[in-house]
Amino acid sequence: MSGMVQKRGFGHYMTHAGLIVGVLIIFFPIWLAFVASTVTQPEIVKPPMPLWPGDQFFANYKSALVSGVNAPVARMLMNSAIMALGIAFGKISISLLSAFAIVYFRFPGRKFFFWMIFLTLMLPVEVRIVPTFEVIARFGMLNSYQGLIFPLIASATATFLFRQFFMTVPDELTEAARVDGARPMQFFWDILLPMSRNNIAALFVILFIYGWNQYLWPLLITTDPSMNTIVMGIKQMFPSGDDVADWPVIMATSILAMVPPVIIVISMQKLFIRGLVDSEK
Amino acid sequence: MALLLPQLIITVAFFFYPAGQAIWQSMFISDPFGLKSQFVGFGNFEFLLSDPFYRASFATTAVFSGLVTVASMGVALFLAVLADRLIKGSGVYRTLLIWPYAVAPAVAGVLWLFMFNTRVGVVSWYLGNLGYDWNHVLNDGEAMGLVVVASSWGRISYNFLFFLAGLQAIPKSVIEAAAIDGAQFWTRFRTIVFPLLSPVTFFLLVVNIVYAFFETFGVIHTITSGGPQQATTILVYKVFSDGFVGQDLGSSAAQSVILLVIVGALTIVQFRYIERRVHY
Amino acid sequence: MATIKLDGLRKSFGKTEVIHGIDIDIEDGEFIVIVGPSGCGKSTMLRMVAGLETVTSGEVQINGVRVNELEPMDRNIAMVFQNYALYPHMNVFDNMAYGLKIAKTPKPEIAERVGAAAKLLQLEEFLQRRPRELSGGQRQRVAMGRAIVRKPDVFLFDEPLSNLDAKLRVQMRLEIKELQRSLGVTTLYVTHDQVEAMTLADRMIVMNDGMADQIGAPLDVYEKPATVFVAGFIGSPATNFFGGDLVTGSQNTALISAFNDDERAALGQPATMIGIRPEHLQVCEPNSAFLTLTVKYTEALGAETLIHGKLPKGDAITIRQSGHLPMPEGGQEIGAVWSEHSVMVFEQNGRRV
């Protein structure tokens, strides 16, 4: 597309203009939230609020982190981090092992397990909320990190992706390792894992964001505000009834809720996009 | 063999068991205290299918996901076409446009709520100045509009990435051949680019619909709580409100099962299509 | 240092038998080439010796010990694969050292062995590079280096040169030959290229559809092919074949050519085939020839000339002569003669008489 219609001049500038407008529109809500997090409450309550950042940056963010509205945001950030990292690492490790088992070993029921795993691709957690809640309650895992993490690593999407990747590893490589004397687990550790680095990295980004942005599930199983994750905790900062919300703090929290995922996505951008686009095939 | 064990245990305990439970529970009606339950077979399902509220929710979901899908894919395609035209610089725009992907739907909900809040929202204030009284708390259409926009906003990044990759994968020689044959931009787009993009488009269609069905819970809960008067109660939200707020476990479970069937069907369609397309 | 013995080796995949019984005794230090067209089973045989395929019946012995049940790593063999199979995330040094590392060889010894192999293969400056930064030929050598450092009893090569360009192939096969000679390790080498086989082998196994049509030294196979297949496969341009029989008379043999089976049957003899190599035919005047042919076209290749013609009954025939002899013209009728011992007669079942 580019070479043919790339003209210096009108078409070119229009293209850039269009994209810039697009970026501005997309960024507007984020920008506004940032501004709101740097001004005082009265400035917001009396519309229109200013469109340029104020000077309350440190005050508001400190207030949010230290006391928040019903729980310190710093605590919520930590909860989110633990949950997201737990989900990412947990899912990746068990999937690697399962995919390895499915691709490289022959054992009875292999096909059955594969289809079983395949089934789980189809159902996000939202569909099984009620009974999963009961299971977690029965295990006594309400209001706990395990409760936050386990149900979200139960689906086998990552296993499937790794399986697809492992199948592209040439047989010759496995045979060469066999001739070299590597036992299966050595092969897994010394050769398969390093070769999977790209996929693991991409999956890490995706899973981290998936875990960090979880809403419904943490909402259900945490009743203790100190276990709130930051994404679900924001809604709870809104007062019920007619009170005015503490907008600066809420907005500061929103911005904080965005920062870790954005950092991870941007810094691993190349890797992640390649992995995303390739893995969905 | 033992390698599979961790995966198996977790999947069975936290997936199959609850899923099975959901199916089981869907066939019971329990009293509000959860003390007694009565087997009703497909009774819950029958009730749901004739329940006007449930049907309304169905319609709402259809409208909602349709709008979100079209909006987010349309804008994304437009931006991707623009970005594809650039030889350099597309990377910068890509970096900038990725941001919303990292934003949780629930947070997106809060951001848009903030802008349109009846009391302090900037946009609603400006609209007020122009004579338009925005109030999504009372007005169905505006509530729907707001959640659609908030949901689409986050989705644009994801679709943009895929469309851009798809566009960049089209061999330039094909486009150039068409141009030599005399086709102008719009014709080229219609007859060559778009058909070649169809695998990506189809894939995104399914993924976006699934997204609209499920992951938008956060948006709805944050902005409208399903209101006003259930005007924005999409199916998954209803599962939540009936099950957790209304404590009607049987009905909620039945609704889960219905959703399960829908998603299952969509996923199967997607896989069949992809498998077929891959051999090309 | 090892001898290899294959005793009645057979292999079936499901109900299909693909290797129909191979027997050979290989001496210590011998370079054996298994050659044949695609699909004849040569790679399968190699992999059975390696331990990567199971043996359906028969025995593989290394140094007199039955190894059928042993894993590759327990047979003390090393293998060079067609696509080199280098570990992409490791540099050259680690690639070569991997097998030794697993065997828990002490580090200094690893460094020494890898260093020696690298020197032998001129890889010293590449030790820190990754496979993707190397050319095809260099990767080839790394694959060989990996095999050498393990000091195995047997080297196994699975069409290692097929992915290289023609010029590199010629150079590499000489290097392999020299390497093997200096290391003296028993080697089994699989290829579909008969030129490679002729150059490298101490003895060849010519495989045809799962059977070993002939086992012997290259020149023996060339001069005394056991079957039509071997005669046609070895040597380029390919042997000329036509139906016919020898009539022994004076010291020169003349031909009765009966080009179709009906005529043959009418003569009441079993249908035999005559095989003559293009390089064994000499052009002469038609009236003093054993055979006459009409020239269709000629290929002037510089050092040699190929004359393609047609025999009276329609069979194609090719004559190869030195480049500085006069070339006949298209359409011209010429004659051909040959020396007595260069003609080959084959019976109906393909076996040579």
C-alpha cells in the first residue's frame, strides 16, 4: 500500500493528520484523567475543569498511595502485582510442562487430554462465576491470593499455544539431542525452553495484563478492602448515595492502575506484537 | 505423564468441576436462603427463554456487541490503513495507539464516566452549554451510547495491531499490479485489500464479539450498573446480578450455560474457519 | 574403532515392509556409502543403526555386540543430519560441547576436544557465533565437529551435503574423505548422489526399493553391475539399454537386436537386455560397426561430446567421446563399436549374466 500512493504533499500530510487526530482522540480520556489527578477537588466539582495539569501532583498521589479512599492504593498496587505475576508465572509454567508432555510423549489417553484442554479454550471465567465461587469458598480461599490466582490459570490457552510452537520444532533437533545423550527433561530444559523464549515473553505480557485487568473475579471474592486489587478497587472508591466522589484521588488511582501494564506493553512492544499476531494463528 | 498433573489438577478443580456444577445447578430452583432446592430439569431454561427481561437482555447484548464490534473495528481499520501508508513513522503511531490495550475495561469505564458525569463531566458540561442536556443516568440511549464508546475505545488498539499486521502482509506487488491496471485507491481497497484482509477480519469479528459479551462487564458495572432500568444489562451482567445480587442461583447457572453454548459455538466456528484458511 | 554387522535387517511400518533383509559385514575404519534414489529406504537403514528407528527383525551389531535395544546414546555413535540440527540458541562452542556436557566430561577436557575439532575443521574463529550467523558450509562443519568431539565408534551421515550448492558440495566431500581417513572412524554415509558415493566409498551399498542390489567397491560396481538398476544408477550419462542378445562369433561380439518382446518370443529365447555405457562406445563407419544409429543431436561440453541418437528399431542411445574428436551432424548415420568386456547382458529379472 505504501509505496504506490505515497506522495509527498497533500496525501502524505492528510495521512499524518488523520493519525494525529486519531491519537489525540484516543488519548483524550487518559489526558483528562491525568489532569484531574493533579488538581484540587473544588476545581473539578465546579465545571468546566481545567484542561491543563495543576500543581497537586505529589499531594494527590501521596494521598492516594498512603490512604486512598477505603484502602491505601499502595496496598492495592501490591495486590494487583502479586495477582498478575502469579497468574503469568503460574500459567506459563504449568502450560509449558503440559504442552511438552502432549507433544513429545506417547501415553494412553493422550488424545483425550488434548481435547479436554482444547475445551477449556472456550470458556472465560465470567461464565463459571457462581460455582467457581463456591469451590473457592469451600477451599477457604476467599480473600486470598490463591483464590485470586487459581481459577484464572485453569484455562488451557497457553498450553495450546505452546503446543503449536513445539510442533514447529524440527524432529531432527530432538534426535540430535537424543544422540548427544540428552534425557527428555534435559532436552526440555537445555533446548526447548531457550528456544521458546520469544513465545514465553510475549505470553508473559499478555497474561500479566490479563491478570492485572481482572475485574469481575476479584470483585466477587474479596470482601476485605485490604485485599482489593487496584482495578476493581477503583469502583469501590465511589461513594454510594449523593456524596461527591473524591475525584482527584480516584483519578490518580486510575492513572496508577494504568501505569504498570502500559510500561510492560511499551517496553516489550516488538516482542509482544510479534507474539500476539503469530500466536493467534 | 506426571508433567501433566499440575495442569490437570488445576483445570479439573477450577474449570471442569465448576462448569459441571453450573450445568447441574441450572436444573434446580433454590429458595432464597439456599436451603432447599428443587429439581426442575429444563424448567429454568424454559422460563428464561420466555422471560421478557431475559429476552430484553439478549436484545441488549446483541445491540451492544454489534455496535462495539463495528465501532472498534471500523475505527481501527481506518487508522491501520492510514498507518500502513507511511513508510516510516508507523512505529511511533503504533506505540501511541497501543496504550488503551493496557487499560482495563473497568478503568476505561471510570475514565469515560468521568468525562460524561452529570455533575462534573467536562463533555457533559460542554454539551449542556450547547443546549443538550446529557444524562446517561436517566436516558437509555445515552447510557448505551456511553458504554459502547467506553468499550470500543479500549478495543481499538487490539484491532489496530492486527489490521496493521494484516495490511503489511499484503504483498506490495499485488497492489502495484492493480494500480497499473488503473484502479484508484477506493477500488483497490474494495476489490483487493479488503478481500485479502478477510481472514484477519473474520478472526477479529469473532474475538471482538466474545470480548463484547464478556470482558465488558467491568465497563457496565462501573458506569451504569446495568441501568437505567436494565437498559444496559448485557447477558453476562445479568448472570452476575441474578446470581450474586438476586441470589437466584438456578437461573444464574442456567444463564451461564446458555452463554457457554454461545461462546462454544463461536469458538468452534472460528477454529473451523481458521483451519480451513490456513491451508492457502 | 568398530566393526558393524547387519544381519538380515528388516523394517516394517505397520504392515508395509520397507527394508527387505540387508546383510553386510563392515570392517573397522571402512567408509561405507548407502546410495539409492529417494524412498529406497537408505535413511531408514541408517537410523536403525543409529537407534532412532526400531528394528523389526534381524540384528545390528557394533563390535560384535547386539545393539538393537540400546538407545542412541549408549551405542557410542555420532550422527550428522541433513539439516545439520544445530541448537539455534547456543553458539558453536556450546553446540559441539553439548554431548560432552551431558556425559559430565570435565571442563578442561571439553575445551581441549572442542578446540582440537575446531582446528581440524577451521572453525576456530567462529566458536562464539550462533548458527544463524553462519553459512551453510560452516554449519555443516559445526555439525561434523559435534560428531567428532564425542570420539564415537561410528560416524553416521544422513545426506549431509544435499543442502549445499554444487561447488561447495565438491569441496566438502573431499574434506569429509580426508577427515575420515585421518581419524580412521568407521563411517556409514547415506546419499542419493552417485558421484558422492563413487568418490567417498570404500564400499557401496546400492539400494533399490528396500533391497541391497549390490554391495561392493565403487569400481567393481561400475564395471560389474549386478542388476539393470545398478547399471543405470551408477555412472553418468546413464547406461544405454536396449533389448537384445549377444551372438558370440569371432573375437568380437555381434548383436542380434530384437527390440520388442514379440520378436523375442518368436525367436524362442528369454528376453534379455543389453547394457552399454556411453563412454564405452566408439564412433566408426557404419559398415564396420556392430551397431548403426541415426544422430539426433549432439551436446558439445568442451572436454567431452555427447552424441544422442536413435537405433533402427527406435531405442535411444548416447555415445560419449572426447571433445577434440570430430562431431557428427544431426541426421547423419554412424556406426558404433565397443570392446568385448564392456558389454553387459541382463536377464529378464534384471540380474546380470
